[in-house]
Amino acid sequence: MLISDLIMMLLSASIGALIAIWIYKRSSNDLKKEAAELRKLNTLILRALEDSALAKLNRDSEGNIIGLIFDVEVQSAMHFQSSTEAEVTRHQKHNGSNNDTKKK
């Protein structure tokens, strides 16, 4: 009776391990497919940005996209206004005395 319990336990563990491995491999393959599709979509979006002159792509020697540069033009307008008032002061000497006169 002890040996039959041990065999059943090993058989159950083996079946559980096989099911876990199968699920792991299937999930891994699904994830690889999704990553490939997302990579393809990202490449299409980046090429569209480059074709519309909104961005420049940096590429390696094999032509793979390794970076992205956005060309952005900024326009701004500033208006300055100032006003001044001038005053002229003349100092004149008359007959040895020092009289100041102001003219505007």
C-alpha cells in the first residue's frame, strides 16, 4: 500500500509538471508573437513620423532604428514699450554769482 501511494504521488506530480510546462511554453509563444506585432507597429508609426517630417530617426549600420529626434519649431512674439521724459539743466555764472536756471 505504501508503494502504490508513492507511485500515485509521483505520477500526479509528473502530470502537474507537464501541464505547467505546456502552459508556460504556450504563454511564452503568445508573448513573443505580441512583442513582434508591437515592434512592427512601433516601426510603422516611427516611419510615418519620419515621412511626415515630424521626426528624424537614428539608425545603426544595419538600418535598425536606435533613436528618435523630434524637430520642433517654436515661434513667439514679444512687445516692448517704454517712454522717457528728458529734462535739461544748464548752469550759468553771472557776474561772479552762481545762479542756476532750469529749462524744460
